[in-house]
Amino acid sequence: MVEIESRARAPRTRWGSAPAVSAAVWPVIGLVALVAAWWLATSATSLVHPAVLPPPGEVLAAFLHRPEELLTGTWITTRETVLGFLLATAGGVLLGIALATSRTTDRMFSPLLVALNAVPKITFAPLLVIALDYGQKPILTMVVLLSFFPVVLATTTGLTSTPNDLVELTRSLDASRWQTFVKVRFPIALPQMFVGLKVAMPLAAIGAVIGEFYAGDEGGLGYAILQYSGVADGATAWAAILLVGILSIILYYALVLVERLMLPWVRETTSAR
């Protein structure tokens, strides 16, 4: 019996430090493999025309040629992404709470939200420029439009998924609806809400870039992509595209870190890796 238990526990001891190693090693391996495939496709085999996808060396040279401009654009896009995401989070959580706590509100606005989410948001871009002029306002509005729905859906789903036995327990303790919400429903909904936030974060970056395509007047990565797209300087446009990807990765894992700090009990009580 002792031998069986020791064998059962051996893999956990053996691989106990594997997640920490994997977190650092596997992304690097994946990045090296991606760059190698990129180089083979553009330089060694010429499967892709350089006008469509320049070689990695040209993209790096383009970044080194305009580092200040691209880094300034990265800061502008980061600011717009984070601010729009925070606005979408605040509004989405409030509306999700309203939908979860009121059946009438749910019936009134859920179909409208589904219809709004089904419309391609890029169709709103020219209208936003006409209504709000160029600048930050239409860009932030585009960010909110793209990232709002996942937050609402995740909040509503989380708040309406409270186990019945916990609700009955709070009623037996004569807890008010507010106490039940604060002590039971909202904490239980937080893991689901973070799922929606992690879906919304990359969408916020996409919204910022789309907004900069149409309404950017002070730079930004979307403005740089639009400005340098073409045969003459496509490498700079690709450098800006890669910076958008890097920005999205950083913001996403910053949100994952916030989730782990706020909800340490999730990893302890579930089978999360």
C-alpha cells in the first residue's frame, strides 16, 4: 500500500517545478520556431513575396530605423487600450449585474445586446468620426464597442450560476439580498467574470487599432500601420503589427496576474494548472 502511494505521488514530485520552467522555456521555443518558419517562408524558400511579408531582418531594421516613433505609438495605443478596457469593464459589470438581478431588465436589453454584438464594429467607425470628430473619443468608443459584450456576458453568467444550496443557506440565515450578493453571489462569479475580461482585453487592443485607422490624429500603432503599409515601407508596418501583438500579450498576462492575486483560492480548489 505504501509502495502504491509512493508511486502515485512520484509524478507530482517529479514534475512539481515543471510549470515554473515551462512558463519561461516553452514560450521562447515557440517564438524561435515561429521566427524560423517566418524566415524560411520569406528568405530561404521565397514562398511569400517580401511586399506581403518582409523577412524578419528587414522588420527589425525598420524598427531600429524608427524606434522613437514606434515606441511613442506603442505608448499611445497602450493608453487607449487600457482606458477603453477600463470603461468597458465598468459599464459591462454594471449592466451584467442589472441583467442578472432583474428578469425584466434581462428581457428588455439582452436581445438588443446580441444584435449590437452581431454588427461588425468597423461599420461604426466612419459614423463615430462624423459624430465625435478625430481624436481619442471615437477611438475609445471603438474600444468599448469591441470589448463590452464579453464582460456583460461573463458577469451575467457568473452571477446567475450561484449554486442553489448556497442561496438556500443564506436565506436560512436571514441574509438580505444585498448581503447574499456581496458575500456569496459576487465572489462566486469572479472567476467567470475574469474569463470575460481575458477575452475582452485582446479585443480592446483590436478596437484601438481600428479606431486609429479611422480617427487617429496623434500617432498610435494603428496610424503607423496605415501610414507605412505598401511596397515602399511594409517592413515598418509589420514592425507596428508585431508591437500590437506584444502589447496584447503583456496586457493579457498582466490581467492573469491580477486574477491570481485577487483569486488565489481558485487554483487551490480547482484543477487549474
